[in-house]
Amino acid sequence: SGPAAGSPVDAERRLALVIGNFGYRDAPPRNAGNDADDMADAPRALDFHVTLVKDADRDAMWQAIARFGDALPEVGVGLLYYSGHGIQVDGKNYLVPLGASFDNKGDVPFYAVPADLALERMGDADNRLNIVILDACRNNPFQRRFRSVSRGLARMSPPAGAFLSYATAPGKVASDGVGDNSPFAAHLLRWMPEPGLRIEEVFKKARIGVKKDTKGKQIPWEASSLTGDFYFAPRYTGRAIDVAPPSAGVKRLSIRSDGIGKITIRERSVNPE
């Protein structure tokens, strides 16, 4: 059998897409920008090549997900993290871009990004393992506007070889918290760099911490179809990993999108070639 993920000889490539939407006109999530920045830095320090997209309209989100999906067949591990507003309509989940305006629930599929699109693109890549983290269960103005819109996100099933996590249970609403990060992001940032923890242990520890911090009001949820082990941080080191962003290997791109102005897409690699 092959080497376990996280061993010294495990050289498979890791790729991450982090999307943070926070500049909404109505009810902007207070710390979604910080969450996106920090959740880009943490995987970057763990040998992921990271693309960070902030305040994206629908076209920019589609483009980022498409580029990410196209690159996945060449890597071993893919990670998608989304922080921002999400909405559930008729049992389907949508990620809300900047500039989206919904007059009725029928507008949502046209102006938002279906969450299952990302799952399908990742599933089609046929790489070893994919991770999807949706920190998109915050209370949002769209739920109040349409009576038929349900609270939180609907349950989804991960494709083969995937691990799916929500900031809170399906149908529930997550907290922005009182610190620089949401409770969910804060505990993921605490435990992802911890050496020797399997992915299931990382999310279990995060779940315990969030439940404690929110006095049981928020309990993160996961669904998995993994058949092997995965470690964010190598098992063979005895020290914690510094998650400060590296200074090398910086690549910056700018995209101009109608309706929201300038989007910055930042790509950085820990060990640039």
C-alpha cells in the first residue's frame, strides 16, 4: 500500500480555493473577510497552493470555481472554503455573490451560485481527496425577505472521496461571534496546524469548541465519504506549524467586474518553484 497522507514521502500536491464575500449592501457578515484571509494563510502554511478571492460577483465566483475544478485532476488534495452569505431554496443551497438582488425566490438560481456546482466539479476531478468547508450559515436578509426561504443550509451528500463541513447543522444559523473570526473559523484555525490529527479529529475538536463557545446554540456538521486518512499537518513532526503567511511566491491578479468594482485574486505558494 502507498504511504499515509502526511508522511515524509507524501509529496502529493495540495490546492485550495478560498472565497470570502463580505461587502454586501444588506447585512454584511462582520468577520467574513478576516475568516477568508486567515483560512487562506493556514492551508498555505500546510503546503497548499492557495487562491484567495474576495468580494466576488457571480461571474468572478464562476470563474474561480471553474479554474479550481480544471486544476484539480493534477493534484492529490483539493480544499474549498467559502465564507459569506448562503441561502437555501427548495432544498438546494446557493452561495450569494456580491451584487445579487432577489425580488423573489425564483431569482436565486439565476443570480446566485449553486453550491452543488462546486461539489460536482470537485467530484469530476477524480483526484484522491477533496474538502469543502461552507461557513455560509449566517443569518441573512434573504431569509427575512422570502417566507419560502428556509433557515441555514440544506443537507448535501459529498461525492466519493470528499469531506463536507458546515459551520452549523443543516437548517440552523451560525454566529458571527465577538472576535476577529467566526467561532467556526477560529477553532479550525486552532486545530488545522496541529500535527498528527486526522481530518475527522480536527473537525471534532472544532465542533466541541464551537458548541462550548456558543453554549450549544451552534454545532458544526460534517458528512464524509472518505475511505483513507488525511492529515493537514504531518504526523512526523513534534512541533506546531507556524501559520504565518510566507513572503515568497506571491502572484497577484486583478479582475474588474460589473457592479462591484475591483476584485483581487491572490495566489501564493509555500514552496514556489
